[in-house]
Amino acid sequence: MPEEVLFESESDQTRKDIASYLRSVAAKLEQGDAITLRAGSDSVTMDPPARPTFEVKAEREGPPGGPDELSIEFELEWDENSSGGDSGSGQLEIE
């Protein structure tokens, strides 16, 4: 099935503002609440299961010989008709 983008937002923000946003998402996850993503008039509400797959990726991409763009991506994945499973490969740590 092709990918269908339900919501997308990209903006320059301070590290402090990004941290605050991520803390809000973390609080919703910890409480077991649905998460509403909103930017302007666009919004989507999603309700991750108790055990979604959590992917963290650090990337460097760019044209050969050109400037590289670095990114850190955080992604929660789950089957739409599933309550989630245990496909984990160990505890993720941050330093």
C-alpha cells in the first residue's frame, strides 16, 4: 500500500520549544491518551497502542559534493487494526 501522509508540519523552532513539544507528546503517551497533531487549520488525532514500535534514526543526506543535511527522526509505528506487539530489540538510551 502506498504511503498516505495524514499530517505534516515543518518549521524552524528553538531547541527549547521543540523540547516542550516533545514533553507534551511524552505526557500524552505516558497517560495513555490520544495525540492530536495540529498546525493552523490542519489536524489529526491518533491513538497509539500500549506497545507501538519505536524507531529512532540519525541520518546524513545530501547531494554528492554538496552540503549535507543532518536529521534525527523519532517514529511510532503500529498496525491500524492491531493493539501493538512486542517487536523490541532492547532498551533505547540517550546520553
